[in-house]
Amino acid sequence: MIAGIGTSLPRLEDERLLTGRGCYSDDFTLPGQTHAIVVRSPHARVRIVSIDTEAARAMPGVLAVLTGADILADKLGPVPHIPAAMSPPDIRLDNSDGSPHKIVRPMILAIEEARFVGEAVAFVVAETLAIARDAGEALHVAYADLPAVVEGMAAARDTDNVAVDSRVGDPAATRAGFAQAAHVVRLETSIQRVTGVPMEPRAALGQYDATSGRYTLYAGGGALVRPKREIARIFGIKPDKVRVIAHDVGGNFGTRNFFYPEFALVCWASRKVGRPVKWTCERQEAFLSDYAGRDFRIESDLALDSEGNFLGLDATSLSNLGAYTASFVPLTKGTQLMTSLYDLPAAARARGVLTNTPCTTPYRSAGRPEAMFVIERLIDLAARAHGFDRVALRRRNLVKAMPHRNSFGVTYDSGDYEAAFDRVLELADWDGYPARLKQSRARALHRGIGLGGYVEAQSGAPNERAEVTVLPDGIVEIVIGTLSSGQGHATSFAQLASEWLGIPADKVRIDTSDTDRLTVGGGSHSGRSLRLAATTIHQASRGIIAKGLKLAAQSLEAAEADIEFADGRFSVKGTDRGIDLFALARQHGPLADSADVDSRVGSYPYGWHVCEVEVDAETGVVRIERYTTIDDVGRAVNPLILHGQTHGGIAQGAGQALSEICFYETETGQLLSGSFMDYALPRASDLPSFVTALSEVPSTNHPLGFRGGGEGGITPALGVIINAVVDALADFGVTHVEMPATPHRVWRAIQDARRR
């Protein structure tokens, strides 16, 4: 069946995955493989005085105990994080005083100092996992305590902790707006740290071939080409001496897009012991060592005139980067989109500080949920404090003309924000809310409704390559470097080929698994996968058709000008004589073409959400009753997959808004929410059925009109849900509730308001 662009085709990969035929990182095994564990620091910041390995090395079955001393002996380099890596057209965050960024990179094992609870200090390899664990417990590490700091605000008091401090935007216009303002509203808020907790914990299997001097890593993540390059940099070797293989990835959400020390450790250890080395992360270990997300402190002010026109937005954002400078991306992305869908001048100070906690990196929609939370909460605060209608206030200040350049130099290329706004209000039955409010009150429950919009800036690594081959056996193979972690690439990419080559989607095979076949691949992040894949697959498909026209002319004994292509078949115009793609490949051999893209323009999806909640004032329990969205993706390749992506994003947003938090004890830096008993993920029973809709205003920045649609579900959700919670509590005089809005926090807000 031809299932091209716009078809809600069920995912082709699901049967394989649901019947246990997936191949995840821990599923890889090799003959003679050994097993490894990581010994991690139990302290937030310590000097490593000594590591006594004698007892562990002497245990039967122990093959190696590797420490920082071995790192120095083998002259390995640091993990090559590039925190300020810029994906055009994102803005730069340069230090305002002209100084360089403070870049602190980790080694794959701590050498002199461990900087957070969970940092790797030793790597133990043994014949079995049980032996490795016993040897790890036999290892004696002597530590000396050093002063530690876990909170961003506390860290910012010492300038030595500041990695970046930048001022951007249009300060002159912003000051002028505040000078003539009739109203100014202020919000000081914390966007708490969360973690991605993908269903599949990390795992890695390394193999060193002494004959070729080549390393092979079996490990899933966001990409394959990037870890290949990064292992090469750590070892000081050429990239062609590293091969990376992965098949299925059980969730990512950004937390697996950056390089982890264990990827290099298993490869290095394999060279040391002469056998393959496997490491699999345990869930509690993942809580301690996975890269985390969010963790911002934001102070912001919104200026308005007497009629509700926005005159200026001024904000200071403080990002807790963790122990090392892995990424400034959340800080960059959030800052440059502070104004969201609204037309107003803005200025910002963006700071990133180092603490003694695990690194923060991009987590689904990196930085944008934080920014949307702030602007949408400010709008609701202004409406409540000064008597504006929430809907009218937003409508009055929407960007109306496109393209629109905001105060940070980001140009939104296209869109109809007001039409999408009208549509979501209709779908959510905004006008019917008073009746539902009355029903809730009849049950002694407090009902609230919240709304908010968003705009995304999707960019990412600019380079991508697709190699498309029509094989004689009736399969079209696409080799491309965007590893899926659940987004449905095997289906949506196949639909692209189905659209342009006129073949059934189930006759397309996507290969993203092996760097020996992938020479280019930016991975899956920043909404880049389908946008860049579509461009390359389209170009390569056109190349195949062009080659096919020449070959078909030979096979059909006709002039090339008389050959046309449609629905997977070459035909002589005006006749029934023809030959299909696969028959042509059987006659002449595989038909192949490739295409490369270097995309230096952004994509700007947008949309609106509406949420209704009920709050039990006696217990503080919040229940989401209705949730409605509209997301503009430019063109929808597979609406079914897009709706699923939205559902998942809403669930993640609800988790952060209502229950999730990585909570560290201030004095010791110990993670107190390091298990599923303490880290409260949302459950299916916590969520209603969603009403999700798509808008399709083609992007003028993309040759095929695509924007991207994987992150819109979460981007406005934090602000929209908290707006609904605060609306429900308005009768008590509550004006703000910090995330997560747990029952205790909501109940306490009610009690505090009652006492005022």
C-alpha cells in the first residue's frame, strides 16, 4: 500500500518490538565477553587521597581494576564536551566582560577530585558480574572532604563557579518600555531539576581488535557518528579506528544525546584485558549518573500599559550546569525565545554556574519549557492583578505579521498564531467552562483553567546524509544517521520514500545502525530528524528517478523524453508499456543515489494548549480533567505518530508540573529521590484522554514546508498546568505555586493564603 505524506500509518516497527525482536544495548553479546561495574563516589566533592586496589585485583576472576592513575599512564584525554556548540541560527552567549567561558571537562574516571555523588572513580572488570560487584566492594578509596555546593543560587555567590554570564536582547527598547509602563508584574521562580528516566537504562559493550587496532562500541543513544568521533578524541586516534553499532534505543528525551564516560571505559578496558567488556547500568545508578534536565532560577518582569499592551520583558536566568560544563544549550534556547508568540522588546541576563551535582544537558525541548513557563505565568499574573481578560490579553499582544524578528535576533519565518489560538479555544470549549466550574463546585472541588502558547526554535547539527538504494529483491534501503529512540523513524521515513518513489511503505528498510555504513549523521535532537531526513531522502529519490528514466528508456526502447514516472512505474507516454522500479533494478542492478544537506536555517513550530484541573482543597490533590492542544508542524507526515508524540510530551510536562523532582540534600549533595519509590513519575491513571489537533502552515524556511513536531507536547505544558492550578486556587488568594505542585505544596499554599 502506498502510504505517503499525511497518512496515519500504524508504526511499521511495532510488531517487531512488541514481539520481543528488538535489539537494545544490553541485548548485544559477544563470545568471551567479560563484565564490568563502575565504582562511584559517595560524596558530592572530595579529594581522592588513594585507591587501594590490591585486595580487589587478587580476587579470583578479576581481570582489571582501572583508576585515574591508569588514565594518566595511558595519556587519555577528557570527555570532549563542547558546551557552547552553536547550531545555526541559534544565538551566542558570550561573557559580557569579554572573558572566555569557564570550561571544566571530566575525565572518564576521576583522577584527583570527584565532583558529584555518582562520579566514576574506578572501573572493575571480571569474568562475571557478581565477581565484579564483589571486587568493587573490596576496593578501598580514601577521600578527603572538600567544600561542596549543590544549588545554583548558592554557587553563583562565588564567581569562580560562573561558567557563562551573558547579556543579550534589546536593553534600550526594554528600558524605554518599562519607563512608560502603567503596570509591572514580577515572577521569581525555580524550574526544578528532573531526569529523563528512559525505559531502557544505559548499557555499553566494547571490543578491541589487537590485529587492526580498532575499537567497536555497541551502545544506543541519540547518534552514532558523534560518539565515534569522541572516543577517537579521548584515545588520541583517528576516527576510522572506531566503529559504533546500535539498533533500538528505549527512550532518550535528550538525556542520551551526550557522551557518557562508560562508552570509552568499555573500549579501553577491552584493550586492557584482551576480551570484550560489557557494562549495564542499574536503575539507581542511572538516577545518580544520567545527565539531568532543567534546573533554572529565573527572575522576570513584564511591563504593560493601561490597555494591556506589552511594553517590555526583562529576565535573569540562572542555569545549574552541574559539575562540568557539558552544555549551554538549554540556557541559549530558552533565552532567545523568551518573548514566545508575543510582540514586545526584551532583554536578558543568562548565567550558567557549576555545582557539585550531575551535569545538566538538553532535556526534551531544552530551555523552551522554562521560557514558556515564565512568559505565560507573567501574563496570567498581569491579568489577575490588573483586571485583564486572559484570552484578550494574549490575543492583543500576538505577533501578527510574518516574518517576525524578535529582540534576540531570531526570525520566525511563518505561521498564523491567531488562527491556531482560535482553534484551540474552540476545541477546548473555553466558553463552556463556567458550566463545568459549577459542576465541580457542586462536588466541593475547586476547578481551574489555564492556557498558554509556545514557539520552538529547532536547529541542531546542520549536516545529514541519506543513501537510498532500490534493490532487485523488492526493497528500498535508506541508510541515514538519525538513530530513532521511539519517534517512529522506520515508519515516517518510509512514508517519505513511499510518497516520492511510489512504492509501498512496508517495502522500505531504514538502516541507522553502523558507522561503517554511516559517514555523516547528526543524530536525533532539536527536532532535526525528519526535517533533514526529508530533504536528503527527497533529493536522493529525485536522483534515482532521473537515473531510472535513462535506464527505462533503454529497457522500453523509447526516447528518454517519452518516459514518465508515476506511482513507482516508468511508462512510455500515451501507452501501456512500462516497467516498475524493482523490475528495472533486476534488469540493470541496484538503483542508488545519495544526498547531503547542510541546513543553516531554523524551524519554528508553534501551538497552544488548554488545561483544566480539579483541586481538592482538603488534601491538595490536583487532578487534570481536560487537556487540549493544537500544534503547527508545517506538514504532517504521519498524524498518528505526531499525536502520539504530543501525548508523551504532555505526560512529561504533567510530571514536572505536578510530581517530579531531583531533590538533593543541601549539605551533602546526596540525591534523596533516587528511585521510583521517591521520584514520582506520572501514571496513566493521573492523566485524562487528550484532545490533540494539528495545524499545517508550511514553513518557508524548509524546502518541503516541514517544521518538526516532537517537542510541542511538553513545551507549554508546565506553564499551562500551573496556570490552571493557580486559577483553581484564586478564591483563596493564591497567586503562584512552585513546581512540582505536589499535594503538600498545594495544601500549604491554601493554608498560607487563608492565614493572610
